[in-house]
Amino acid sequence: MTNLAIINGTVYWEGRLQKGDVLIQDGKVRSFGDRIGVPAGVEVFDAEGYGVFPGFADVHVHLREPGFSYKETIQTGTQAAARGGFTLVCAMPNLSPAVDSKQTLTAEQALIDRDAIIRVLPYAAITMGQRGEELVDMKELAGSCVAFSDDGRGVQDAEMMQAAMKAAAGLGKVIAAHCEDESLIPEGACIHDGSYARAHGLVGIPCASEYEQAVRDIDLAEQTGCRYHVCHVSCRETVEAIRAAKQKGLPVSGEVTPHHLVFCDDDLQDDGRFKMNPPLRSAEDRAALIEGVRDGTLEVIATDHAPHSAEEKAGGLLNSAMGVVGLELCFAAVNTQLCRSGTIDLAQLVEMMSIRPRELMGLPSGIRIGESADLVVVDPERAFVVDPQAFASKGRSTPFEGRTLWGDIRLTICDGRIVYRTSSD
């Protein structure tokens, strides 16, 4: 277990950033304050100029195992997470087989117990096989999963979603929805229905396919009282719907990815690293997402970390698989885009990456005396050029390749153990 005094850092403590030292002994946080005494045998880590934050949490990650271990494994995915400062990730259920029964959930949990180096909480599917035809036995699964989601597919039938929300509400569980009305998406659609698609003769994915289902589900959440979370929000109308729901006091939240905050369809290249679902939308949509973060409508940053093989991402915009990786770059990308521009401050970013994700899932948050150390040390001013070949993840596809970002992860401690420490100067 870790014995470490982290001194001179800017610590997120009890809801605000303040200068101080954190003492960790036998893996537990023993004290916080100004110039704490350092017992004999405790290593000193000078965090002058660094942030010391509760470990980041990502409620939307694809670890691909079991079933797709050529894309990612729980071991490589959690190594990538630790390098990104994450101490908790929630793993989506679109595996093979889908996580839709006690048997499949138990099989996934066995791999997590064996290979994960940080905390992994699995989702269970909303419907059997994620096909939208029959609800899973939520009561049977509720005690072993963090929440329910058919991520990768929207639940097409409103009555099915209503039944799911009613059951989840009775169990105190979150429904996290990939909003996508398949009837509104033309065959062959691969990117946003915008200027790039028109200029290059590609079939576009309309914003309505996302926001119309989100609006439907928000209405159902109001009817059922279900805690409802919108995954990877990408367009202005969805932000507006979530904002209106919050103003009504509904139990509705939304997440946004770093790539949707940084890029839009003006940035597209005919390269698989720019293909994901939902797609990069218009500059107007991106501005709405940023405003949604600024005013608190979008409470959570999530990566939608979705690794694929190099071959699956080699088909350009038309023929590549949808999905990009994000765990190792998340803090730096958002710090660069929003904090360095003055849109939000570091305290709000910590809340979106550490505090709110845990609160969404009903988990304790923050650095706490007497509890196992669960924290990340970051240098928000250190710049680096993104090199996917250096990733711990098996996935290499990211639109950030070659970009300069600010925000280096120096140290990650999970459950009292150091799970990542940079080797750079």
C-alpha cells in the first residue's frame, strides 16, 4: 500500500481548490493541511504547480471483453484509464454475448476481478441482446450492475422504454440512453448531415435522429420518475431539451465527449479517426455543447472510449467502424479547449470528471480522511503532442492525433495503490 506525502499541490478538497498537502499512509488518506508533518519512511512528492484531484470517473467506456479482445481487453483498457487519471470506469454491455443475464454479467465480472487495475463497474443491457424486443430481468441484475443501457442502439419502441424506466425507477437505477431513432437515418449514412456530407456526396445522419428520441425519453422520465441520463450528446436541440428538463426539476442529466467539444464537421477528413456515432456535428452544435457545459446543463464529461483494430478504422469515413479512443487524452483535451480558454475553471472540470459522474451513479465522491486514497495528480500546464502509438490502449484511432494538448497526468492512485506514475521529467 502507498505511503506518500503529496506536498504543495492545489487540492480539490471539500468542493473547492485550495493549496495544501495530502498525507497517505498504508493506502489511506490520513491528513490534509498546510505544511503537514511527514513521518519517517514516507516518500515526498512535490506537487508544486500541480493539481491534486479526486480520481476521474468515466460513465461511458467500452472495454470490449469478453468477445472483442482483439480491439481491447479489460487489462489494456484499465491501463489506458489509469494513464488518463481515471480510477473508475463504467463498462458498456455491448459485448459478445451482450450483458443481459446473470450468467453473462457474472462472466464479465470474473474478468474484471482478474485483470482490472482500477475500479470497473459494468452496465447491464436494457433489452435482451440489445435488440429492443424484450426487457432484461432488471430485478435480477440490479444488485450487480451500475446502471442499464443498450448503448450502441437506441430503444426504438416507446412502450418498451417506458416499461424499462418504470422498472429501473422502482429499483433506484439509472437508465443511460444512446438516443438514435433508426427510422430517421438513411441507408449508408456515415457522418453528420451537414456541409461536408453535401460537398463530398456522402449520406448524412440528421440531428433529429438523436434529439427526437431524447425528447421522447425525457417525457417518459417525467411520467415514470426514472433517473435518466443522455449519452454522448452531440446536437443543439438535445442540449435544449435537457436544459428544459432540468428547469422543470426532472431527474435528467447529459454527458458530452471531448471530441464533440473540440471538433465539428468543418474539421472532417476522409479518415476513420473522424468517424464515430454520434458524428461530429456542425460548428453551431459544438457551440451549443460548450455553452451546455458552461451553464451546467451538461454535467458529465465522458469519453465513449471505443477502440477498434487498425483494419476496422482503415476504410475512411464511409467504410470504417464507428468509434474513437479517449481515455488517455480526456483531461488534456478538455483542459486545453475549455479551461485554457477561460470557458470554465479547473474546479468545474474536476466536478465534471470526478464528482458528478459518481453522484450520477449514487457513489461517494471526493478525497476523504480515513478512506482509501483515490486521486490523480496533474500538471495542467505541461504540453505534449498526441502520439497514438504511445497509447496503452489497443485502440489508436483518435482525431486528436498530432495535436498539441495541455495537461499531463503525473500520478494516479486507486484504492490506495499507485496504478500509474509518469516516467517523464
